[in-house]
Amino acid sequence: MKGFSIMKILMIEDNKSVSDMMGMFFKKEQWTVSFAYDGNSAIDIFKEDPEGWDIVTLDLNLPGKDGMEVSAELRRLSKTVPIIMLTARDSESDQVLGLEMGADDYVTKPFSPITLIARMKALHRRVRMGQEANDTEEEPRTNKYDVRTDHFRLSSITREAYLNDKLIPNLTPKEFDLLKTMAQKPRQVFSREQLLQMVWDYEYYGDERTVDAHIKKLRQKIEEVGPQVVQTVWGVGYKFDDSNLGD
């Protein structure tokens, strides 16, 4: 399993000064990095080794194809590569749209290079821990569920969750981790800050909108198969509760 010292990064950024600056920080981390300065060349570079990248950073405003289009195309080529979107836009709608297009996280410009590096390490760490758990699992995949109730079951081995025996479709890594974190402790209320620390493994300095954006998408996918089990506790946060579902 790769460590941080040999991570392979694709940075998609049309501002060369930003790319040059981050290139110095990546070099200090001993990471290998390739740069793309427009959407079309980014897709061409990514296609060379779709499953070989450890992290993709993606600027929202790009010539050619914009960041949203590129993110959707990268997701078609790889369901698993972690994508961090870099954007000067700071509205919730842009952040939600970026997540809908397949990004796992976002960082708003201007950003501190140290902050971006920390976010990249945190995202990579979460992916790596999930892969290691799968690699060391000895029980049969079909019989192993981390969470099982009368109406819900979830497996970290297959990265699948079922509500009333129906598969919740197309969960992203972060949506799955959010659902697992809450479902492991039914009816416990989690604040946004707690979910940031537990799921993202990083202090977001009060930027809690990323939780709301992921919860919104998670709920949409749950509602495709059954009643809503991720509930808002107004003024506090969110909880998982399937106790009131009918048999």
C-alpha cells in the first residue's frame, strides 16, 4: 500500500503560478505530480493510468471543459480516485454541484498550501484505511455486515448499504463513510463538527457546509429505495434512525 512519500498526484489548474507554487510543496513531500492546464488535456493525461492516481486536485474554472465536466468524466473513468475540487466560488450551490459531479472534497481559493496538503493527506488516509480493512478481511463477503438492523445493513467489505433489502445506489466514498458513522450508533445525534472530525479526519475550521452538501446527496440516494433514515435534529446536527420504519 502506498504511503504519503510516493503519492502520485494529478493537479488540474490553469493558473501556472498556483501550479508552480504547489509543485514546490509536492516536491517537499516527495510526491510525484503531473500538471494539466485545461480540461481536455487533463482528461487525456488521466486516461493514461486511470487507477494509478492517488489524488486529483481539480480547479473549477478551466479553459476547454470546465471543472464540473472534467469531474464527471473522471468519475466515469474511475469510480474510486479521490478528487479535491479547488474553486474561487464560495457559494453552497457550487459546492453541492461539485460534489454531485463526483468530487470528494473542495477547497476554496485563496488557500494555504499547507492546508491543501493536510486535506490531501487526510483524504488519502481515509481511502488507504478502507483498502487495508478490505485486504485483511477474512470472513466471506456475503456474510459480513458492520451494521445490521431489521431494516438496514451495511458492509465495509463490499462498500454497499441496503435499506429494506434494496441497494442504496452509487454511494461515493464520503457518503458511505457518513452513513456508516451514523448507522453504527443509531439515534445518536452527531454535530456537523463531530462528523467533520470523524469522517474527514481533519479540522475544517468551522467550514461545516461540506457536511450539509454530502448529507443532501446521501438523502437523495436513500429516498430512491425507501423512507428517509438520516434525520435532521434542528440546531444540533444529524442522526440515523430506522426504528420507526414499518415491517
